Amino acid sequence: MLISTFYEATDNRAGRAEVHQGPTGYYIEFYRADGSLITTEYFPNHSIHYVEDAAENWTFGIKQLNG
């Protein structure tokens, strides 16, 4: 289930991070500006606040994706 969406558009980047709740916890799907999925990151032992902060940090360019 989609919980929230964060958008970014800095340094010639644009995309979005979607926070979802699944059966084993929260996860974030990261998308490029063209809508293609970059990666999915799972947070099974973290609160919704932690996960939304991670999504927002990516939109600000603070959080880097591995892989």
C-alpha cells in the first residue's frame, strides 16, 4: 500500500521516492524522472518516520543509493 511520495528536482536530477507498507514492513521504491524504477530498499525493522526521512533525504541529495 502506498503511504507517501516525495519528489526531487535538484542538480539536473528529477525523480520520486514512494514509501510503501508491505507484509514485512516498509519499503521505498526509487524512480527516475522518466518513471523507470531505480531500486527498491526494504526497512523491515524501522518506523514509518525513519523510512519517510530516508525517502526525503534522497530527494534532497543527502541519501545515496547503492548499486
